[in-house]
Amino acid sequence: MSIDWLADPIPASDRDARLAALQRQMQLTKPAGALGRLEALAVRLAGLQRCVCPQLERVRIVVFAADHGVAAAGVSAYPQAVTAEMVRNFARGGAAISVLARTLGAELEVVNVGTVAALEPLAGVIDARVGPGTANFVRAPAMSDEQLEQALAAGRTAAERAMLAGAQLFIGGEMGIGNTTAAAALAAALLGLPTAELVGPGTGLDAAGVAAKIRIVDAALARAQAATPLAALRELGGFEIAALAAAYLAAAQRGVPSLVDGFITSVAALVALRMQPELADWLLFAHRSAEPGHRHVLAACAAEPLLELGLRLGEGSGAALALPLLRSACTLHGEMATFAEAGVSQA
């Protein structure tokens, strides 16, 4: 197995399509700039889709699920069994992202990359289990080189499935008890910021729980020495975080943009950006979450999120909520009349 594909080239946005879309915006029956960021989003998507009028009818949402050895340290308000239980809930259609995907007409896929217990066959769930969760990264690297490669491959394959299905937009989600701890540790390693600025309540820890979580992350950072983003991912990440980073890269390499969800997915995006800065054009950021570390990660990604609703659910739910904004940007751009078509006088 090889990870050489991570360095495969990422295409540039099409300048001619962007200019043509911008010219169309200037002819629509509205004052210039009246639709604010929606105009810029439509032009940006036009460049990525290499057409004057982009569309986002076909959207694939992929939720990667995995467990974390650090959960044994009590970093979550919920027991580790919840990860597998939620995978079953996704399969039954009862989770928030399941409801949102149905509402939006988006395809939902769940990929089990590492629950502690093996799961029975479930509708809509892909078994790509790398192992029974990561190791406790306070004591040892979260994963081996082989496990890292397998998790990356799972993300790449999920992106390829989305592309083969004709997806025009990729949304990644995650589920894993303990994964805000992994994301905070990984962000601290990549950004060099104090852990207290990156560690938050996750599933609902109180102040004492957050303080204990900070100490756990500090201990992990003292143990781990990582010179590269991939090394940091192996030392401190999760199988689902690795899969997400790979999926973002693979989608962009195939000319499909991704809508990034919240804190954990943004950390995965940061890892991918550190490997390939050219990925930046292909990442749209859905929202600023209530996790305190998210603002630092967004800043490092030079991201301007679309929403700020106090969300901290994960699953890709914030991205799903932002999808109608992107679709509205495309629909307005493509279906509004021009001044000439409407017989309206221009300024």
C-alpha cells in the first residue's frame, strides 16, 4: 500500500469560467453586490466546476466513524459504546444528519473505519474498519504506519465512490467518542498554540472535565514528536480524521469541492492543507462551531465560514445546514434574469 497519491496534483480553478460568471453577475437584475457573499460563492463555484452557471443538485455526505483509545481517560461525557450505537442510528435514519440528508435530497453514506466492536452488516454503512479504535495516544502513537495508510485509503475510496456517483459537492462528517480530544491535540501540534485555547467541552464536559482534558492533551504532546503533518496525524489523530483529510484531497484531485463541517473536520482539512496548500480553493467552510478551538483552526485555514449558530454536534450537520445557502447562490446566479432579458434599465 502506498500514500504517494497524496501528492497527486490538484487542478486550479478555471479563470475564464470565473470571469464569465462575474460578468453574468454584473448583468443580473439587482444592484451590483446586493447579494453579498452569495455572489462570490457562485463565481467561485463556477471556476471550480468550469462553467458559467454552477449547480449543486448531486451532493454526497459521508460520515466516518471510529473510536479513540484516549476515551479510556474519561475525556467524554458519553461512554465509548455510543460510537457503534450511533452508527446503527445512522443506518436506521434516526440521527440528525440522516434527517438533514433526507430533507436536502443528499446521498448519505457511513463508513466505519474503526469502532471498538465489529458491527453487523448495516444498510448504508461501509465496513472499512482499520482496527478496534486507535491506541491511547498519551502512552503510544495513536496508530501504526499501516493503520494510517489504511485510514487514508478509506477516505480516498469514499471520495472516489462519491465522484463515480456524479457528486458535485462532497461533505464529510465524523462520529467518534473522544474525537474532540484527538482534534485538539492534533491542532495544538500543528499550530503550536497552548492547549487551553484549543480544548473545549466536546460532548458536554464541565469546567473540571475540560481542565482534565487539557492535562491529557498536554501529556500526549509531551510524548509525541511529529515533524510532519502525517506524523502528527499518526501520533495524535483518529482513523476518521485521517479518512477525512484523505477524502478532501482525493475529491479536489478529481475536481470536486468539499464543504467542511465543524471543529474536527476543520482539523482534518488543516492536515490536508499542510500537505497540499493548493487544496484551499476546493474547500468551503460551513460554520463556526461552539468549540473554542475552532476559531483558531479556521484562522489557520484562512476560512470564512457561512454560519455561526452555536453548533457542536458534528456528523456533518453544520455543513448540511449550510448547503441551502450554496444552492441558493447557484440558483440565483443561474435563473435570475439579466437587465436585457427583463427589459429593466441599468444604473
